[in-house]
Amino acid sequence: QVQLVESGGGLVQPGGSLRLSCAASGTIISIYAMGWYRQAPGKERELVATILRGGATNYADSVKGRFTISRDNAKNMVYLEMNSLKPEDTAVYYCNRISIAPWGWGQGTQVTVSS
């Protein structure tokens, strides 16, 4: 059974930075495109960053130029470097494979951007 554990969230002031980590077990992520998603209160979960098997990346317009997704296949880890954070980035962040059948969702990690 695949397990995803996200970490690294917290409370940060506008303009600050955070680095999120996602540890996967029960699978080998190297064969999958992986993504970071987020869900703000009262909103649908949205995909914010994608990294393909070969390392190519793609970002939602709202985070382009501020967020960087990366992966370490040897460690079975995916990361999200977030810079120039804005209050509208406040959400619970999740990682998962890019698929019409995602794995079960982890607990996520809360990111709160507030002064």
C-alpha cells in the first residue's frame, strides 16, 4: 500500500520561504510523474506543480516563478521550494502521482502565510 507523508509546512510571513517534503513508501516514484497539490479552505484541491519522470516541470500560473518542484528518486522523495509567499498561498499542501487514479492522499502539510 502506498503511503505519502508530507512535511515542512508552517506559519510564515508574506515574502517568506518554505521547503516542503514528500516521502513515499510502498512504491517507486521514479516511474511516475509527481505533483504538488493544495487545498485552501472552502476551495477545490488544485494542482500547482508537476515534475515528469525525466525531470521536466510545469507550474500553475499562480505560482510560476516562485515555486520549484524537484525529486530525488534515490530517496523516493519529492520537494517543493516556495519563495515570495503570499497570503493566497495559504492551504494544505499534498503530493501525489499525476494520474486519473491518484494514490490515497496523505495528511498534507499546512502552510499559512500571514503577518
